[in-house]
Amino acid sequence: MKAFDLFSNTVIDYIKSYFDHDSRFYEKLSYLNVQSFHFLTWKNVLDVADLIQIDGLDMDQLYSEFCDIKFLYDNLNKKNIKLSDQVKSYISSKRINFSASSISHHIVVCDDGDGDNEEVISSATNEDEDLIRSDQLWAYLLNINPNSTPNFKKIITYTFSIPCSNSYVELILSNMNLLWSDYRNPMDIKLVHAELSIRMHADYSCEQFHKHILSGTNLLKQIRKKSKISTVISRRCHISFLFLS
């Protein structure tokens, strides 16, 4: 029994060393989450500002910006149009090939064991329509009057640039292994970087991307040249071909 207790406590201490060390840090950052009970309270904004310590932050101006954003947020909630619909409309206007599924595909449905999976998923699906992603809400709030919140933008951009996991990095490595195979090992690093950027960030469909390349008259002219510049552009066209294939 003593040996088992020692083993159990060792395992628990090991887990805590990974998950409890930064728990307070992430708890404070969660105040900027629209689902948080502490969302948009000045005390918690101060906690976040003290936590991340951004150089050049004007605290007096930050308070004025906070009051403006709080007032704006409250007014948006009073409109006849739901805030979630306002945010979706804004995001769709900023993306060429916007899909409504991109708003809600991050939602994780958990089964607590009190009912079957179908009931849980059905309930979550009904709630997805009103769900607001925090990063999209902040993009909406801070761009209604884009030049009036410089200090608040620093806090938001810093906070939302912190990855919650290494899954995106692993996705990059996975895609790199696919495109930089033994068959294509002569590719240089710049070409690999360019193709990865297209794979990970392009919003165009294949048809749209193809039309975009064909409509670039200056680009097509440079492709036909034999100068150094044309080598770089030819690589871009090569990437375009790979993307379409």
C-alpha cells in the first residue's frame, strides 16, 4: 500500500508540474474570452495588462479605450440583430471565400454520460448559431473605429497570438513532409516556404486561384522573361501549378 501511494502521488505531482504551473497565467488571459463571466471588466483588463507587460502601453488611454469598447459592446447587444449575426456578417465581408462552417468548426462536443450522443450533438448544434468566437468578436469590436483603440489592440493581438497547443506546428510539419518528399528533394527552402504559405493560408478555391494567376498580366509577362526576376516569378507559377494539381 505504501508503494502504491508513493506511485500515485508521484504521478499526480508529475501531472501538476505540467498543468498547474501556468494555470494562473491562462486563467487571467481567459478574461478576454466572450464566454467568460469576467468579460469586459476593468479590473480583469488591468490583470491582463500587468501580466503580459507590453512596452509603451498608455494606461490612462487604455481606460478610455476600455470605456468606449464597453459602451460599444453594450449597444451592439441592444440591437434588433443578434450580436452573433453581426459578427458573422463582418467576418464574411472580410473573406473572399467565406464559409459559415468556419465560425463553428472549433466547437468540441463532450458526452457527459447522462444521455446518448445524438441528443448531445443535436443540442450543441442548435447553440452553435448563437456562439461567438472570441477572436472574431474582438476583430469586429476593434475595427468599427480602427484608429481609436491602439492600446487595446496591443493587448488583444499579443494575447491571441499565444498558441493554446502545438497542433498548428504539427500540421505544418505534416504538410512539409508531404510536399518535400524524396521525389521532390531538389526543392530549395524558399520554394518550400512559399508552397507551405499557400497551402496553409490561401482562401481561394482552385478555380479562383487559377483565374487570379491568368488575370495578372504583369506576372504573365515576367514569366516569359529570362532575367533573374523571372526565375523567382516562375517559381511562383510553379507553386500555382502545384496548388491546382
